[in-house]
Amino acid sequence: MIKAYAAQSPTSPLSPFEIERRKPGPEDVGIEILYCGVCHSDLHTARNEWQNTIYPSVPGHEIVGRVVSVGEKVKNFRPGDLAGVGCMVDSCGHCHPCSEGEEQYCENGFTGTYNGPLFGGENTYGGYSQSIVVKEQFVLRIGHEEKDLAAVAPLLCAGITTYSPLRHWKAGPGKKVGIVGLGGLGHMGVKIAHAMGAHVTLFTTSPSKIEDGKRLGADEVCVSTDAGQMAERANRLDFILNTVAAPHDLDAYLQLLKHDGTMTLVGAPAEPHPSPGVFNLILKRRQIAGSLIGGIRETQEMLDFCAKHGITSDIELIPASYINEAYERMLKSDVKYRFVIDMATLK
């Protein structure tokens, strides 16, 4: 048995819990978890806000650690290697998306690092724990220096969630990209879009975040509650990455897109956004799209890109016992910009 933190019901605080991991099979990698990021999805799941939680729930899908054991058929990892695990630990492996390296869109439902297979099945336990055993094909190589490991952890979700749409919609030199929201996802979106060479405009409701947005790499910061600032940017952007995980008016941002521009949603609110007006779409052939994390191949690409460009998350390192307070602060956006649990404190 290994130590973990779990929610037993939608209303119970997370508390110490013991779980059992399977013994590594021939294709498995056993990992001692050193750090685990705290994602808003963890809170949604622990509190059953998406109405699909299997209890007891051990959240955590931004995992970095050290390989401690490998199966006899494992080719790319050895004990002592640094490794990461993101949002998935399995998929069907044979549907069209899986064959294209996009396991996140598995037609038979990928298996989440926690909360089991997408379409139902045995529960899985995530990274708020001392160790994990994962199939080699779902384990990632970490190329950052060991001193940066805690700040690398959020790349396994926040990093790939923003990298994948920025890459898919070809953010880069000559493109004007908007990032909506400066939280766990948004601050990674700003860093990555800047590193890709795009002209980055951050949209925030908080004037206090202007300086921070520029520090992170934004070329411009727009306070979205200022109608004048928003009007100045109408019809200017090629692409918008909307990271906000609460219902809000999408029309205010659609009008900022050029002809054929796209706004992609990556925030997942518990309640739907208000429906946008059709004329904001049809008069400019604008699009609203969605994007879900990234496949394993693209996640490795993202980690390598971030290592090359020196990109990590801005974090606050916390002990495991602080997780319930962290959830309450996360709800108030009182963190810059991601909590990460130091698993050495899980005793």
C-alpha cells in the first residue's frame, strides 16, 4: 500500500488515504512521484462538478518523478531516469485518432490518470500519491534540469493544453494571438505563444495583472472590462486561445477576430457559456473551436520545446496537507500561477 490524498465524496475534504498500485508488468514503468501539479480539473472531479466522479478520488495528472522499476520489454526508460505522466495512462490504440497519435480523442475513450476510462470502467488513482505504474507508451521523457522539476509538473496538463491548439492553428511569426485569462492555463499560453514567435495580446479582467502579463511575454495587455480597449482591438487577431473556466460572454472576444479567425476554448466550466450571436460568426466567417490536451507524441514535443526555450510554470510549492486550502485559493484565483505538491511531504 502507498500513501495518497483522496476525496471520499463531493463534500468531503481531501484527506490521507492508502491505495494499492499494480506490480509493473513487462511493458510498465514504475515511477516514484516527486511533484504533482494541482489542476482546476482536479477540483472539478473531487467535487463531482462534472457529474462523473468515481469515489474514492485521488486526483493529480501533472506528474513528474523518477523511474524506480521497468518491465523486461521497456526500451526507453531505465531506473534513475526523470519521467512525467500527464492526463492519460491508456487508450484503445487502434481507432483512427489513436493511430494518428492523438490518443486524447480515442473513439473508445482514453483512460484518465485518475477517475478511470472516459466511458466508464475501473477507477484509476492519480498523482496525489507516492508512486504510480504506467505503460511505457504513456510515459514522457523530461529534458529539463532536475532543479526545475517542480515547475515542470504543470506542463503535463497546462503546458500541453495550451501548446496543442497554438501549434494546430499555427501560432508563430506574423500571427497575432490573443490569450484570454491569466491563470494556470493562460500564463502558459502567453509563454508558449511568445516562444513560438507570435505577437501576443493578453486579455484580463484584472488591471493588477498588466505588469505580470508583460513579464511573461505578452506584447500587449488589454483589460477586457474596458470597452474602449476592447474596441481598439476589433478585427485584429488571427487566433484567440480562451482559457477561462467560467461561463462568460464569448461575443466580446469574437469581434476581435479577423476574417477567418478562430477562437479555441480550452477552459471547461461546470455550466455552459451563453450562446454567442450568429452574426459575429457569419459576417466574418469566424469560428469557435475546442481543444483537449494533446496526444503522447505531441506532449513529448511540447516538453522538448519547453526545455529548449527554458519554459516552466510559475508555481507555489505546497505540502500535501495544504491541498484543501489550495483548492479554496484556486477558486479565488489566489495563486501565481499553479500550485504544485511536494510529494516528499506526503507522510
